Amino acid sequence: MSIMYKAVPKAQPGVVGGGQIKYYASIIRERPVGIRKIATEISKMTSLHTTDIFGVLESFLDRMHTYLEEGRIVRLGDMGSFSPAIASYGEDLIEDVDKRTIKRLKVNFRPSMELNDRLSTVKFVKQDVEPIV
């Protein structure tokens, strides 16, 4: 497998007028892959029907949401783990910390070592771009 990328110009942050332009590699994203496509592909690899797999995946996502809402870490074996995290305002006194000091809730994903190892073998291919004249 390979990931396509292109060079994109970016201005220097914090410099009035943008400063010196530098070029950075940026992934060219294909269309996102949805749960139905994944279910269809798994169905072709197994003896299970697409609707059965779709139902299992939907139920899995429902359980995952529930566990994250309970503040639990969801470990998915060789894929990695999802965990809820909060950002909050700092207070001088411990008794001033309450639910109003919480700014937001987000979900962190931490890839497993197996996933990181697998991704370390990905090749990168630069997209040929015609210069704009």
C-alpha cells in the first residue's frame, strides 16, 4: 500500500505578512470509507451476509459510545485504544474545580504497537503536479 501526497505552501506562523513560504508534504485524501463499505468488503471475505456484519458493527459502535460515555478506555486489540479526555480551566482552590471548569470532552486514539509497526512499512508516492503558469 502507498499513500499519495503533494507539496503545499505554508506561511511562517506569527510573522506579519506571512514571512518566508515553505513547502510541506500533505496527504491527498481519497473519499472517506464508511461502515457500509467495510461491511460489504468483510462480507466478501467471509460466509456472513453484509447486513449481519453491518448489524454487528453498528452494535459495536453503540457499545463503544456507551463505554466512552462512562469514562472507560476501549481497547481494540491490535488496532489500539480509544479513551475519553477532558480539558479544563485551572483553579487556585481545589473546591473551585467543578463541572463548570470543564471546557470540553474529546476522544483520544492511541494506536497499538502492532498498528504502528504495520504503518511503518507504508510507502509514500508524490503526486506529479503541473506547474501553474
